[in-house]
Amino acid sequence: MRLDIPQEQPRRRQGENTAPGPSDARTPARKLPDNPILHRLKSLKERAADHRWTHPPVERRRPEPTQDVSRERRLPVASAEPRRPARTASNVFGLELRPEEKNLLREVGRFRVIRTVDLRETLYNGKTRPLENDLKYLRDKGLIEAQHVNLRRDGRRRTIERVEVVTLTKDGRSLLLRQGELPKDQRVYAGLVKPREVEHDSQIYRAYRKEAQRIESKGGSNLRVRLDFEIKSGVQKAIYAERKADPKRDIAEIKQQVAERFELPFVDGKIQIPDARIDYDLPHGTDQALSPDQGSRTGHQDIEVLTAAYHAGHLRSKAQAGFRNYASASDRSSLTAKIHEDQHLMENILDL
């Protein structure tokens, strides 16, 4: 006997992707998700209908292009100090410096490094406050650099002595050259080349001032300064040119010829180069006039600064060279001990 038992249809799980049949009429229809684009458009329409979101359009202005104002048309900046003139802004080369400031830059540029105490005595009549004001202003403008250095110890000095020295920066040198108030063929230096020789180099200016007074008392004028950097450069170029022209030529003969060309002494097979050479003009009628038809002539004086670092042989060579030798009081005791056998050499050493 066969019995047909009806079986229950399996129920579909919610979310199954099956084709709807005739028995799906009783199941509810699946709800589709909202389209995000349509939802966004609907929210924008509702916001536009609401009066709280309505704002007048904002007018945007384009920034006007900045025009470059020429240096001549820049307005001067008033100085807080009444003794200073108005200065142009935003450019170092537009500065209008006072005469004292110009002289300070000129002296420092000619000698590369000078002690502030010497600047105070020569340019500011011993007054400290005006010098400090000018140094601060020039340093703030990036024209100079001031730093302290330690001096060497000797037998009498128990503590380390510090001195302040001033040098030009590259901007200060450029400004000085642009002003055009330097003697012809006068070189200008910036920065320190040999920091370990600052103590020696900073005394050259003091020796120059003593020689300048002597030269001007005899009628000399238009003083120019050539440091050993410039003199050595010219001598080396001349020696190189002579050796290149005739490589088989004796080097001692070449050096002697170059020494005569530059009017430098030739001692023990070496060209003696001074720390500085002072070139000057003398009026016609002096004892050393070159010729009657010349209205003026040029002369020079070589100066050397001796320190305790000089050895005995070096001191003798400088003495034979005929330079105007100077030494500070603190170095004379050390120099005397080194040349005790040649005490007559100390007679030619002048005090700084």
C-alpha cells in the first residue's frame, strides 16, 4: 500500500538571491538602500528652502600685484637718535653713514683687523660712548664683526688679557667699495685670514699711525697702504712669470731681480717682505725729487711689527732689511733676551 504524504516546502533565508516563485506572494518585498546621490540632492533642496541657510554672495577681490619700488624712491626711515640722518630701509647699499662711521669702515678695511682701543684714540678722540654706539649700529647692519681675542702670556702677565678687534664683513667691504672714497689702488679686506696672528696683525695699524704722523710732518700726502698679503701676491706672480719664461735660470738670480723690481731688500738669499708698505706723494722740490719736470713724486716706507714669537735669525734679517721696526712694551723683554749678543739691534726697534 502506497501513501503520499505531503512534504513542507523549505523556507528561504532572508537575503538569499533566488528568483521569486508563486509561493513568494505572501513574503514581504525586500527594501532597497537609498541612493547617496539622491539623498544628497534632497538635503540640498531642503537647505535651499530653509531661509536660515540663504546668504548673499561674497565678492572676492584678487590681490593687487606688488610693484618694485626703485631704490631712489624708497622713503627714508627716521632715526630715533637726532644726530643721525634718515636712512633708507631694506637695503645695505642704500645706507647713509655718518663721517665717523665711514672713517671706521675705511680704516678697518685697509688694515683688515684693528683693535677698538686704537679706533677710539684715533677716530673718536678717546671717547668710548660714541664708538660703542657706532659699533653697535654697524654690527646690527651686518657691516662689521667685533670679537674678543686672548693675548699671549709673558713673564710679567699673570692673567690672560683680552682685547676686542673689529673686521669688515663681505657686505661692509662691498659698501665701502661702492662709496668710492678710497685712494687709488687701495685694496680693502674682509674677515680674518689667520686668526692665530690676530694679536700681531692688530698692531700694524698702531705702527702705521706713528709713521703716518712722521710722513705727513714732512709734507707727505695721499697715503695708501699695502699689506704683506698684497706684496707677497705680486712677488710670487713675478717669480712664477720669470721661471716660466726661462726654466733653466737660477732661482736666486730671479729672486734678486724681482726684489729690485719691487724695491724690496734681498738678505741671505731671501726677499724680505714687510708687514705693510706706506705709499705717499711728496710735492715737487723735495730732496728726493725724481726729475724737475715732475710736479710730485711717490715714496714709500716699509714697517714691521716685532713680537716675542720672532726668533733671533728673523730679528737680524729684519734689522738688515732697513724696515721701521716696532715692538710693544710687553714684547721688548722677550726680544732683548733673544738678541742679548746683538744689543745694538734694540736701538733700531721703536716703541708702539
